[in-house]
Amino acid sequence: MRNKKRIEEILHKSKENGWVLEPDAKKIFSLAGIAVPKYNVAHTLDETVSIANKIGFPVVAKIVSTEIIHKTEYDGVAVGIASQDELETIFERFQALPGFAGMLIEEMVKGVELIVGAKNDTQFGPVVLLGIGGTGVEIYQDSSIRMAPLAHNDVSAMLDELKGKKLLYGYRGKPAADIGALARTLVIFSKIIMHIENSFESIDINPLFCNEGGCIAADARIILK
């Protein structure tokens, strides 16, 4: 796996919090070769405008906080932001939330929503979960689990176990997702968790958006031991 030293530096920096803030988690995935949206972190109103203009409206905004792990519980995620005024209003609201450390601004991406997760099992070590993701992940409970590391044939077997796999193959006339890119993403993900096995407790990418152009990790959370 590439950029091991830089990844370890990010993990070391994050130990004090007990988890890796989303911008840093996305940096880890990007360094390892997993695609992430265009993003940057704003700390001032002027920075919000500059970053959003560079990325291009509409954008997504998320709270970056040392005290908030589950952003949705604090209404800390806003999607489809189409104007500077709206963006500035959201920044001011986020600024009042506990532990405010900035606002992540990123491009909007679309595709089939998947969840990719990992846990450090006390008996088996790192295990990987692949499932139908998004806000309905707990409702559908449509997932498959394998021990890491994964090979491409493991990913194929995991996909076959998903009841919602038709969504990835051009369901109702929609373009099929890039299954090869999904396989590569999962193989890289499994290499990451094997490399940081002694550091992490759980990892979630939810959603991983997959479309005809590839797969992009739109949200990332790494909980440390």
C-alpha cells in the first residue's frame, strides 16, 4: 500500500481525539488510492465562498468538530447548497455547534449508495462489510461480510450476496455502475485496514457512491482504539 508513512502520521495526530476527523479520513483514503470528492475545509466566511467557487455550486457542507462524531444528530450536514448566501448562513450555524473546527465543503456526487465498513473482530481480526448504504442502511440490513484482506473474487462473491445488487447493474434503465472500480476500491480498503490493524476500532464509508464513472467515498469515519 502506498503512502504508508503519511497515513501513520495522520493517525498519530488523531489519537488525542479518539477518531479521525472526516477531512483527515478522506486524506487517508485518497493517499491509499480510493477516490474522494473534491473538498476543502473553511475556517472563515471568506474561505467558504472561495472554496465553493473553486469547487462549483451546488456543494455539500459538513461540520468538522472535535466533539461531534455523528454529524446528522446535530443537523451538521447540508446538501445541494446552490448560493453564497445559503452557504454563509450554514457556516454561521455550524460555527455555533460544539467543538467547531471548520466546515468541510465538497462537490456533490451521485450514484448507487453503498456502505463499506470494517471492524476489528477480537477473534478473526479485521473484517470488511459491503452493503446497500445511505440513510436506509439500518432499514434494509442488506450486507455481506468477509475477513480481510480481500481479493477481486471475494468482492464478486460479496456482491452476489446482496439483495439490492440489481441497483448496480443498470436497474430500470439507469447506467450500470463500474463494478471493476468497486472491486478495486474494496481491495484497497482491505489493504488499509490490514496496515492500520493495530490502530483502528471501526471504519465506515457511508455512502460510497458508485456510478458508471467509478466509485467515490463521500463520507468517512475512522474510530481509533
